[in-house]
Amino acid sequence: MSGNRGRLILIEGLDRTGKTTQCTLLSKDLNFEYYKFPNRETPIGKIINEYLTKNMKLSDQSIHLLFSSNRWELQKIIKNKLDAGIDCILDRYVYSGLAYSAAKNVEGMDLKWCLQPDIGLLKPDLTIFLTNDSYKDNKGFGEEIYENTQFQDSVKEKFKKIFSISFEEEEYLNYHFKNVNVTGLGIEEVNKIIVDIVSNHQLNNNEYLYY
Ligand code: T5A
């Protein structure tokens, strides 16, 4: 690798909080490469899509491993972009994998277990977590398998735990994490906040972070 590497930025949040809207705008505004997870176009992504749209049943462990595998499918492509100095934006990633699977409260599938298949993946230089108290009113909520209010409340609790020092490293939370409450804010207002945060986040050095 020659020169400075690109930055890896992640936007996370519950269903329908506006992640895809914001990632799309950011990729246009700041010329980022955009990667959405799950990527439903890959061979593994197609199976994930069948599961999410309630056309296929899978065990909780199997679907968890497929989500992780879907991230590994794209890892080399993303790393090559970063090596070439190109900034990349991720729409969901490892934290969604942890929060949604652990929220099922299946015996043995705690956060520690859920993280295992993702160990070794690139870790974002910046994670922006969107919270929206009225996400359930957004268009389309309720169509897919995890889009019910009770389950989303359980996912919210897991995200809260993940982004606390009981799970994530304090140094990561202090320097690589931002919580943005978008309740009541329009798309353009949220975009302005996010562009501002991303523009001001510089890399300390050229070393990559890993899970
Ligand atoms: N999952 C995912 C796992 O279980 N494990 C994993 O490892 C991963 C990666 C699919 C599901 O998979 C789970 C989590 C999910 O349940 P997905 O493909 O990201 O994940 O789901 P999508 O349905 O594509 O996306 P979301 O439901 O998460 O929606 P977004 O991206 O948060 O919201 P967005 O931008 O599509 O906006 C939704 C609607 O709201 C409007 C938009 O115009 C749109 O109509 N909107 C706003 N309206 C008013 N004010 C604003 N500020 C708005 N921002 C957006």
C-alpha cells in the first residue's frame, strides 16, 4: 500500500431509522464507496433474503453464520478500496449481526458467541449509531421478519449493551463512536449532521483496526 489508506465508516441503527437514505447521500456528497449489509445479491445474500422475506426457515445459528459469511464475502473488495485510498461507507455490519442475533435470547447465543465468526474482519474507523424514537412510523416498517415492535425493543437493548464499556472497548467508544438521535429531524438535517461528523473524523495513523 502506498500513500494514505481510505477511511472505513459505518452507519448502524434499528430498522427504518434512515441508514440507507443517509449512506446513499453520503456516498454522493463525499464520493464514498457504498456497501450495504446484508448484500442480498451474492450467493449467500440470496439465501439471507429468502429468510428475511419469510420464504425460508433456518436455524438461528445458521442465519447468524450466513450474515457473518456475507461480510467475509465482501472483505477483500473493501480492503482493496481502502488500500487504494478510497473512503468506504458501510450500511450495517458486525454490530447488527450481534444485536439482532443476541436479541433472540437463544440459549448459548450471547454477544460473545455471536462475535466469534466476525473476529478478524476490518473494524470501522468510525461508527455512527442512529437512534429514532419514531422509526416505526417510517414507510415500509413491518414487512420483514425482524420488523415487529417487541423484537426491535429487544434489539435496542442489545445495541445499548454493545455500545457500552461492558462490551466494547472504552478507547473505541471515546474516539471511534458517535450516537446521533434523529427523532423529528428531516433527511437533509440528518445529512448535514453526518457530513459534519464524517468530515471532521481523521485517521490517527495508517494502521487498520480489526475485530
Ligand atoms: N441483520 C442485518 C441481521 O440480523 N444480522 C446482520 O448481520 C445484518 C447485517 C435487513 C435485516 O437484517 C438484519 C437487520 C434487518 O432486520 P436491511 O437490508 O438493512 O437489513 O433492511 P432494510 O429494510 O433495507 O433497511 P432498514 O429497514 O434498516 O431501513 P433504513 O436503511 O434504516 O431506512 P431507509 O433509509 O431505508 O428509510 C426508511 C424509510 O424512511 C424514510 C425513507 O425515505 C424511507 O421511506 N426516511 C425518513 N423519513 C422521515 N425523516 C427522516 N429523517 C427519514 N430518513 C429516512
